[in-house]
Amino acid sequence: MEKEEVLKVYRHSLAHILAKAVIEIYGKEVQYAIGPEIEDGCYYDFVLPRTVTEEDFPAIEEKMHEIIKRREDWTRKVISRDEALELFKDQKFKHELIVDLPADETISIYYTGDDYVDLCRGPHVDNSQELFSAAFKIKNVSGAYWRGDEKRDQLQRIYLFAFPSKDELKAHLAWLKEAQERDHKKIGTALDLFMFRETAPGMAYWLPRGWILYQELMKYSREIQGAHGYTEISAPLINNKKLWLISGHWAHYQNNMFIVPGITKGVNATDAVQGEEAPEQYAVDAEDTMAAKPMNCPNAMMSYKRTMHSYKELPIRYSEYDVLHRKEKSGQMNGLFRVQEFRQDDDHTFVTPDQIKDEIKDVIAIADEIYKTFGITYRAEFSTRPDDFMGDIESWNSAEASLKAILDEKYGDGNYEINEGDGAFYGPKIDLQIKDALGREWQCGTVQLDFQLPHNFELTFVDKDGAQKMPIVIHRAIFGSFERFIGIITEHFKGAFPFWLNPYQVAVVPIRPEHNEYAQKVADELTKAGVRVESDLTDVNMRDKIKKFKQMKDPYILVVGDKEAAENTVSVNVRGSNKQLQGVALDKFVELCKKLNAERTLELPQEI
RNA sequence: GCCAAAGUGGCUCAGGGGUAGAGCAAUUCACUCGUAAUGAAUAGGUCGCGGGUUCGAUUCCCGCCUUUGGCUCCA
């Protein structure tokens, strides 16, 4: 068997052992649902008479070891649907699974010993003793909904790390520990980039160092988009609900919006504010109710609509970096990855149908250029027409064909995922997914075709034949939200950002106070060259200063003393090594910094 | 929203029914130093918020807030 196959069999078998252990501990009334293998092990879902907590883990693990040591045979049996339904008549989830199996499906069951049976396709080990060498550990327990549906039973899911050997488990746990060190929430605090406070749940406070980085990203984005013919607009942060009624957000997205109720004037007051200080009553259904924007598109439509447009003007590209607010359900927030306030490198491009292909191609080219700058790899996903689509099928078909042709050309047939029927109701889309340190995928870039908003806002352009036609809108973002992207790259670089992006690029440390003058001169020359410099001219031990700047992960720390001042040189301490480059000419160093900034170099040169 | 866990000085964390402790950071003094932790002293916390039990709660109980992991992988 292939190594991967072995791993699958191990994990799958261990899931059954887990179930058997849980049943032995919690009794026969346990309802067991499903137990697939996953990335680093497996899990099993149960309904249990009481909740499992961390304190229960050792007992479960011990029971699993005990079961494995029984050297029980695993026997496979093929049975009829009726036999299966009878056998699992007290197991509601198994029962449902059997009912849902296709009519011609072979139904197989596995006995582990003679007191535990599970519905399963297999394959498994033949005897528990094959699992002697397997290494496993309960990872955690969480709630999970039966079949992922929140309206159905809430199950307790027990996760297991599972590997064929102890060494592999150990290696995995070490990897996990390293990954946790990369956590952007930790690094963000350590590097003083951003913070979160209860005064604004899920909304980052950007601190001086972090805000420099943020702005560098926006600067880079604007530079690239400017070169690709984008024009930037900015629009109101809160809009009257009239806008959201037109766009459809009021009907479809209200739960995700922060709403500012208006003052009623004889309208029903549903959310009355009590007390003497607030005699007016605020209500969501008041005419002057406003809402913070969760998306930029409606205002972009308004901007387009202000005047007539000729086909000669298209494509029109309105990019936008405004702040967006989306209200999330509690429990959905996650550091910078999922926030309630963020900015996107957003854009809405208005095109004619025959411009779609070239335009999307250009978007993908921009995405490639940007992601390459960070050395980040992504996975493309193509989502096609859903059942509740809007518009006519011909438009959909041709739009999907255009997108598919671009994806095939770019990534090759089969090198991107297709999610049939997963598109938005207003159009098909391409999403670009990037992994965080823990391997979780987050959607960053997105390209969406939209036939709906132009319709809702009655957008037109005058075509060659003089007829008024409806443009198609392309929504797209490459970084996605800057917040999320910064989270991703913080973990990717472990806080050691590329030179061009690091909040401060060079730190200057004089050896003694008498070297302050020269240190200042060095700092001034670098600043003049557009380099972000910080220096410490206080009367403190130079070692302490170096330590402080190293902790902030400044790429280059310059130490200057008698020798450097005399020779107009600097001694360079390079991030990521203990290397010190002595006697580097100041001019030469300034030139290097300018080059690194101009080229947005990914790697930090270790030699100068 | 749901399941589980957590919240103690700026940061990292210990503690535990009798009103709190360490390291780092900060401040002061000494050291003036050639590339990641000099020494000494000082200051800093109504232990997330509200309620309950108790003579007494940061500790136990309840509610809320915030945060973390999971709720996608389908016998």
C-alpha cells in the first residue's frame, strides 16, 4: 500500500477505536454519527449523555490504548439495506445515512470485536494490534452540527491527532507549536502593529508602526492599479437606507450591517431609546435610517450613474479603499482574519460583454504580480451558476466560458477547483485562497461578474448603434481586505517583513553620546533618500538599543562609532543573522536601500 | 448563533474563600559600554463587567462582555 493509503487506514481505524472507547465510557445510549480522517488525524461526532471537557481526554485516550491492546479482529460484512436498517435502528444518524445511500450501493459494516459495529466503507486494519505503533492524542472537542446544518442536531466532535508513529506525531506537534509562534495576533502585539479592545469588537486599532505598513500596502496597490488604468473614488461611509433598498442589501444583507436608526416622525418606533435625555425615539424603519456600508458597490453604481456613458469610455474602473463595516455573528471573529471593520483594494469595473475576457485577464495578471511580490502562493476556485441565478442563461454561459478560458490558460485545466452552483446569484466568480500559518484557508482575492446591480441601478451606456445598453460590472479585490492580508503576511514572514514593507527599515545606534552627531547625519541621509529610519540617541547602553531594534525586527541596524564617523561608513547588523558588516560606505548603503525600495525586493540582502 | 476553553499590572504568566506575586517593560541612580538581556532601588493591579452565596469573593455560583479553537473534510 502507498504511504498515504496506510495513513488513511490508520486514521480511519483510529476513528472507530475512538468511537468504541467513547461508547464504553459513556454507555450504550451514545449516538455515533460520522468519523472521517482529516489533515492531521480524524474526528468522530457523537451525541453524549454529558459534555466532554479536557479533563475527560486522558480517560478516553487510555481506553483507546486498552482497546487496541485487546487485539480484536475487524470483520467486514456486506448486508442488505433492510438488515442495516434493523441493525442500526437505535442509531438515528446511521439510520439516516443508510436511508440516504443510493439504491445500488453496497452496504458494508465492520465489527471491531463483537460488541461494536459501525457502518463503514472501509478499508481498515484487520486486527487492532496493527495499531500498536500508531500515535494519537486528543486534540480538542467542539460542537458540530449534523451534516453541517445549524438547524439540525448539535453533536460533540472529538478531534484526534493521529499518525502511524510516535515520531511523526511528535514532529506534527512541533510544527504546530512553531505555527502558533507565527500567530499574527501575537506578533502584532509584539511588534506594536495593531491592537483590539472591547470598545470596538472585531475592529483593529492600527498603531503607528502597523499603520506605516498598512499605508505601504495601499501605496503599492495604488501604484499598480494606476499603471493598469484604474481611477480611484471615495464615497460616504454611511448611506441612507434608500441606497440599500435599491442594491438589495436591505433584503439580503441586513443581518451583516451596522444600522443607525433614524428619528421617527410618527413612524412606528420599534427600538425606542428611553430616558429624559433622549425624548426622540429611534427606529430602524424611520425614513432617515442610515447604515454603515458593508460593501462599496452601491456607491460605485451611484458614481457611474451620475452621467451618460459612451461605449468609448468603457471599461471604466472605479477603485476604492474606503472603510467597510460588516457585523459578524459572535464567535465568527478571528484576529485580523475576520473583522468587523476593514478596507479592501476594491474596484468596480464597468464593461461591455465583449470586454469581459480581456478585463479579467488583466485582473489575474495584477493578482499574479502582487502575490509574487510577497512570495505567496494561492489556490484559485471557480464558482458557477447557482439554482437561484438572476438574469438570462446566455449571459451566464458566455461569462462562465470566458472565465473558464482564462483559468485554463492561466493555471491549466484541472489546476483550479470548480464549485458548481456556488456562484453568487448575481454572477459567477473566481476566488483566490491563501493559507495561514495553521494551514487554514482564507479568501483574499476575488473576481466577480455582476449582472444584477447594473439592473437594480438601471445603468446604461450608449453603444455604437446609438442604443442604450446595460454594462456588466466586475467586482474585484486582489489583497482582499488589507486586514486579512496583513494577518496572512505577518504569519508568512513571521513578522520579518520585506525591507520595503517593514515599518522602519533601518535603525541607527551610536556607540557613545559623542557619536550622536554622526548617527544623526546617517539618519538624515537615509531619510532624504526615502528610507524609513528610527534612531536612538539617548544615553543608554548600546546593547540595549540594539536589542530593542532587533526585537522590532528592523531589517538593518547601523552601529556607528569613532571608526565609522572617521571613514563615513556604517557597521551593518543584518536581520536574521548575527552577521555584522563592518566598514560599509554610507553612500553604498543608501543606494542599496533605495534599490530595495524601488524594486520591492522580497529577500533581504545579507551582503552589501 | 452553537460547543469547549480563557480573561490577574503595558506584555508573558503563577496563585488561590482572609482585599495579590514573578519575569520583561517603565521610572530613578550607578555603569559610558563595538553589535540580543549590567547592577540596585522605585512605582504600577477595585484580579473583564454585573448580580448572588458568605462574617469576608479575585477565588464558589449565575448572567453578560471580550478573546481563542472548532462548527468545510460526510459510512
